[in-house]
Amino acid sequence: MGVQERIKQILTHKPSPKKIARAALLGLLQKSCTPAGRFHSRAHKKLSVLSFSHAWKFFGSSSRSVFTSLFSPIEIVYAHNLYPFMLEALSGVAAKFDLAKDFLSQMERQWYTTDFCSVHRIFISVAQHHLLPRPTFLLSTSNACDGNLKSFGEVGNFYSRPHLFINVPYFRDDESVQYLAQQLQSSSRQIEEITGKKLRQRDLERSMYYANRASKAFREINELRKNPKALMYGEEGLGLLLLWGLFMGSRQGAAAAESYRDELQRRVTSTDKGIPVKKRLLWLHLKPYYDNNILPMLEKELDAVVVAEEINLQPWPELNPDDPWKSLAQKMLSQAWVGNAQHRIQNIRKAIEEYRIDGVVHYSHWGCRQSNGAVRLIRDAVQEYGIPFLEIDGDLVDSRNYAEGQIRTRVEGFMEVMEGA
Amino acid sequence: MITLIQQLKSSILENRKGKIGLFCPYSVEELIDAAGFQPVRLIPGRSELQLANGYLPSNFCSYLRHIVDSALRGELKDLSAIVFNHSCDGARRTFDVFDHYIGDIPAQFIDVPKAGDELSVSYFRKQLVLFRAFLEKLRGEAITDESLSRSIVRYNWNRELLRRLYRCSASQLQNLGASDLMLILDLNMSIPKDQANKVLEEVCVECELSDDTLSAVSAGGRKRVFISGNMFDSLPLFDFIEECGGLVVGDDFCFGGRYGQMETAEEGEPLTALAKGYLNRVPCGRMKNNTDRFEFLLDEIERTDARGIIYTSLKFCDHFLVDYPALKELLDGKGIPSLFLEGEYFSFAAGQVKTRVEAFLEML
């Protein structure tokens, strides 16, 4: 039996947090022993090993486990010497191992509306199946969506653990920065009360130091990818979300980000032919995490390569250890999905210009109203550039309505429009 | 009762104040009132959507899509402005559409925090400073603290009268049925509070003096149900319930039973008082303390002697839909039967709803 099958067996046969930790350890060993050449890159191997190692520690050590959401300020969690774990990642894993529908069916029996984002429903269900270690606390924010308050609230109640919720303001003015900074500082104090341990200034500075190193690496990665050569496939680029969503503020996270930067730098100067590119795409929102052919169809069959992903195109500003809460607040507010859709559109326009984009793809995840509600605005902005816009409706983790044939038809039509432009 | 309702209706016709549209009870009406405008709840017609689906996706709040549709068809032209709150992701995106495509109606976006702690009150107060500036610019004159304080007093009295009406309604249903109450609440939203308060006070006095009581109504054998929800089309639902032999004894709709559940301090700095009052009212599903609404519901169910609860929500409303499983668990634990209904703003699957309501009432 291969390692993947063994992991799936563990996940499906009376799993528990300890067994999942063992599965993560198996995955860690497998990834560590697999030659780098079998990954997208050495950097990719490094991230895979890091992810499994983190999962092993998280599932094995509940006294330091913290449930977080995608845009949670995990720098604070690392500063308190705790392990953050992004619950949305669990939904992605469930989708990858084709377990999503079982979790979703259970939620439907419990009266959870199917219009509520499936990513949130799955991790609530994962929690209710007792598959997670009891966390020290949960930390979520109102970015990107309303769902975070509800889903984390449900999971927090289930485990009877405190749910620290940060209200990210809509605006970016000084009052909003101050409000957010005060909440961050207050959250840190609450963490001290929960853990019984004071935050040490040197730990906060350490976390910010590593976050700044990672941010610098991400800024450099974004700059490098403006190169006429496509330096990585979007399929891999979208995976970078795991790096900043789980490891921002950790030494390993900084090293992994720098590893990616170094890899891309090497590819810039390499004389290898590299990735064949007929058209350069910008990808908006996220990708489906169950097995599917959308990106391979675009990137490998049609050579329409995603050279930039919206989710990674963040300013990645530096944190200031002399003013940590304010600078962290400013960083959180700089994320394009905060507030008015015009922030997102400005980011998209900039990307179209700087990455010389030939076409834009928006993956519209069912139930993601904060994203899909802006599609008309985005489409109109993209079309001002005379380039085509493709909206693919689907689900990020629920494969039940995935219809490859229909998507293929649309993708091929999109490609024809790009080629004709 | 009919005469009093007619009085409210004629007040609407006589009202010449500039109107400011709103759709969320976290819009601070006192500020609008103090500025000399009439806050009006937006209740677009429920016909088929013509234009909005080109701007917002179909799996998106149908109430908000109807507002957009109305605006695109020019039906909101007589409004002086529209207030958007950060009620939900849908409201956020609807504002984006207004901001970009519907430029002829001034629109103001107000960020409403999800908690009522000191930090959030302070932040919300600053939002109200901006809202005040917007209204002053629209009006061309300043809003004084005195005028704002007077407005707070008017609104506090209005909410107290509404709470009294609800108390009356539960025991005087033959005089003040649920449908009448909903109509009064709708009308209350469209006229100056001074005028509304005069009429509402007469209604309260009439009901409170009546000898007919709870037992006279319940002797008819009708099943007492409480309704909870957001923007569901209440009047047809209430009619169904009553046709099926039920009796609506109360509700906690955003602009219904929960609307009156707040008080603003009349002393002290008015903007701070408003910020505190609004953020600490009986909450909507969007708030961090949303489970306080469950406690309110349980108290209301007990107060109105309801035998069951019908929980309603518009589709695609995460705030209310995702609350139901936890609420149901609580209700089941207390032996309170519940029925869950969801629908769209513009369509009401009448046949299906009626069947389910009948079955539910039979079970009570």
C-alpha cells in the first residue's frame, strides 16, 4: 500500500487527532525521502515537508494549538510560541482526499444551509467529528467574510474554548488603523490570560523579524514573476497561500519563502527553455482543491499560464517592532479584499499592466458572496484593457457538481478569444 | 384600529421631508431625523428582477438585488440619499454597485462593528461623526447636539411605544393582530416620529384599556406561534398561518419585534450614547453576541405563551441561516418545536409553505 493510500486509510478509518498526527508523520517522512526532482522545485519540497511537520506538531500537541483563519494575524500566535492552524486548509485536505462530501452531508443533516460556504461547513464538521486537537483558543477575523464569525464561533462552542474575533474595519484611515491596532493588542493580552504566559518583547520582535523576512521574499517573488518568462505554474503559485497563511512569523516560514525566491531567481538566469507560454493569465480568488483538470487544462494543454495570482499580490509591508500593533494593523488593512471592491480592482489593474496579462480568470466559489458580488465590477474593469475575462462557477472543495466537459468548452472558447485578440 | 392605521397612512402622504433610504436597523435614524430628513425603510416591489442579475450574482440576497433593481429602474430617484451599513458581505457589494453604477443617488457607507465593547463603541462613534458630516452637507446646515438629543428622546419614546404594542398584541390579538402590527411597524418607518408617537400612543391606550384578554383568544383553539427572522415577507406568511388555524403571537424581525429593543441614554454626549445604544441592542445574527438573540427569543416565547416557533430567512443570508442549527438545538432541548422556512424576497412558494405550516401546526 502506498503512503497516500495509507494516509487516506488513517483519515477514513476511525480517525482521531493522534492518528492524524501519525498520518502527518508518515507524510512528512515520505516527502522528506522523495527526491526534489519529483516536486515542482526544491522550494516546493521544502514547503511540503514544512507543512507535514507542522501538521504533525499541531495534531500531536493541543496545548499549543490555535485555530486560525486565512487572514488571521498569526504573527501574534507565533510571538506567543503557539502553533496556528488555518482551518480552511483542513477543508482543502478533505477535498484532496475526496472526503468533503461526507462531511458536507453530515452538515446538511444538521440543518446547515447549503448556501453557506462549503469550506466553512467542512471544518465545522471536521471539528464535530472530534478530528481536531482541542485548541488553546481560536483566532479569526472579519476578513475575508461574514462566515468566519459564524464558523469559528461554532467550533469554539464545540470545544468550549475562547474565540478571539478581530473586527477588521472597512476603511483604512487613521481611526480604522487605531481601532484595529487596539484590538490586536487587546487580543494579545487575552492570549496572555488564556495561556498564563506574558508575551515577551523579544518573542514579538522575533516573530516580526521572520515575518519581515518572509514579506521581503514575497515582494521579491512578485517582482521576479513580472519577468517575460513564466517562472512557475499558477497551480504551484496558488500553493503559496499555505506558506503565508500558516507560517508568517516563523523561522521556517521565512526560510521557505526565501527558498522560493531563490528558486525563481535561479530560473530567471537559467538558460533552460522553462515553461512554455502562449498566453499570460491572472487568476482571481482561489482554485478548487479536489482533483480536477482546470489548471492543467489551461496551463499544460493550452499553454495559458497563470503568471500572477490575486491572492499572492499583496503589498507585504514591513512590520515595525517599535510600533508593532499599528504596523500589523496597517498590514492587515492593506489586503485587497478588505473594504470596498475598488481596492481589489486597483490591484487587478496593476497586475494586468505589470504582468502583461492576456486574460483574466475568476473562480467563483459558490457561497462566496464577498468575492462573487464584485465580479461585474471586475469584468468591466478588465474589459477596459481589451482582454477577455472568464468566470468559472464552481466550488472550492465540493466536487459533486464539477463538470469538466462544460468547463473545457468555456476554457477553449476563452483561449480562442485570447488568440484572436 | 382601522382608523388609527388610516391616520398613519395619511401622515405619510402629508410628509414632505426629504427621504433617506435605509435597509438595516443599525442605520442610526436619530441622526437622519435630527438632520431634518425622514428615514424610510426600503421595501422594493416584489416583481421579477429585470436588471439586477446583470450586476449581482443570482446566489445573492434577493432583497439587496431588488434594491439594486429598483435603483436601476429609476424608482429610488425621489430619495435624497441611501445609507448603507456594513451589515453583511452582500451589503458591502451592493454599495460597490451603487458607488460605481448608480451615481445619481448620494450613498453613504457606515462601518458597523460586530461587537459592543468600548473599543468598538469608540470606533462606531467616529463613524457617526462622518455620517453626521455627510448629512450636514446634504442638508446645508449643521446638526446640533441639542437637535440630536431631542431626536433621541423621540426615538426612545417610539421604541417604548412599540414595545408596549407588542406586549398588548400578545394578549389583545383580536384588537391588534400580528398583521395589523406589521402594518403599523411598516408605516411607523415612513413618518416623522412625533406624528407616529401620537397615533401609537392612542393605539396603546386603546389596547391596554380593553377587557378582552388572552384566554378569550386562546379559547378558540388556535395554535400560538412565534415568528423569528430577517426580511421574509411577513404578511402572506401571517395570513397562511392564520388560515391554517394558527395565531401569530409575536415576532423578532429586524424591523419588527427586535426594532424596539434598544434604548439610548438621553444624558451625556449624544453620538457616544447612540453608538453604545445601537451596538448593545438585542443583536442581529451579524453580531458577535448573536446568541443573546436566542435568549431574547426564549423570553419572548415564554412571554407570549407560544407553542412553537417558525424560523424564517431569506436565502443566502449567512447571518440568519447559519444561526438556525444552534438555535434548533437549544429549542429542542427545551421541547419547543420549530419550523424552518427560507425563501426569496420576490417569490413565496405558497403551496409548499402552506403545506409545511399546516403540518407544523398539527404537530403543536
